[in-house]
Amino acid sequence: MSEQLILLKEIQDIDLRRDKLLSRKGSLPHVKKINDLKRKFAELKKVYGLKKTQLEDEMSRQKKLEGELEILTEKIDEEDRKLYGGSIKNPKELVDIQKEIGSLKRKKDDFELNLLEIMEKIEDLKASKEDLSGLLERAKEENDKEMLEYKQAVSEIDEELKMESGRYDELILRLEDDVYSLYKLLKNKDGLAVAVLKNGICQGCHVELPAEEVDRILSTDNLWRCPNCERILSCK
């Protein structure tokens, strides 16, 4: 076997190993898990944002209602002072004030009930927001852990690729330019540039070569190509 063919076979072996490494790199199980965690994190963040907005809205309502309740309480106190201050003697006016106070107190009761409902809702929203915050933190920790493992796995593969590429670069320097050009042409065309000739059959296209041609191939160290698929033939 010629030195050029030996070099070609080793170069092809390196290419095949590099292809496997790149395939492994692109199909690491971490990738799917990281994508799943990213989707989970995005969904949690969306819900968290909604809860946060709802909480802010309810707290704004609480503040507004508390302000209105304070004004209403002051109004009731003012009417009470009129009723019991002794300055008003007219019975009809006193009755009207009592009615007004009754109306204001009923309104105050409604306000207080609404305020209580809002406060309960705020407590529920705060609890939900806190739970979601914990889930977001755990999802982030999971993602960080998975990313670290992914980067380590990629780093190991990249190191192997670097070693293979270093050896590849050394070999092509010893390869004749026209032979290397042919190798690249065949590789880009069929994926495999060198095929084994076994029992007179090309293992690249599985076509049996004529016996006299097989004899010629076996008797010289020249580079021979399959007449059918045009791959470079190796007898070993």
C-alpha cells in the first residue's frame, strides 16, 4: 500500500471521528433539558409578572379605598358633631342628619367589606408571588447546573476535536496536493472518499470489479479508483 493511500485512510478516519464528535456535540442530552428549563422559566416568569401586576393593582385599590374610607369617616364624625353639638334645634333637620349618618355608615360598612376582600386578595397574591419566586429560583439553579455540565461536556469534545484537527493538519502536509484535492472532492460528493476493496467488491458501492482489474490493483501501489463510484480503493 502506497504512503499516500495510508495517509488518506488515516485522514478519512480522522474525518469520521470528527463527524462523530460534532454529531455528539449537537445531540448532547443537556441541550434538550436546557431548552425545557428555559421554557419552564419563561412560563413561570410570565405568571410571576401577571401576579406582580395584579398585586400592584390590588394594593393601589387598597390605598385608594383607604383614602375614601378616611374621608367618609371624617364626614360621619362631622355629622355626629352636628347631631349632638346642640347647635341644631329643628327636629326635621336632626332627623335628616340621622338619616345621612345612617346612609354614610352603611356606605362605610360596604367600603370596609370591600377593603377586607382586597386585603385577603393581596395576601393570597403575595403568597402566590412568593411561591413563584421560589420556583423561579429553583429553575434558575437547575438551568445553571445543566449549563455548567453542558459547557464541560462541550469543552471535552472541543479538546478531542482540537487533537484530531492537529493530527489532520500534520497529515495533509505530507499529502500530495492533487491527491488531497481528489480526496476533498470525493468526500464532499459521497461522504466517503476511500473504500475498501474486499473479495473483489468495492465496499463503497458494493459493485464487483472484473477479476483482471482486481489483479492490477493488487499488483501495484498506485492509487486506484472504483470504476463505478469513483472512490479511491484500499485493499486493506
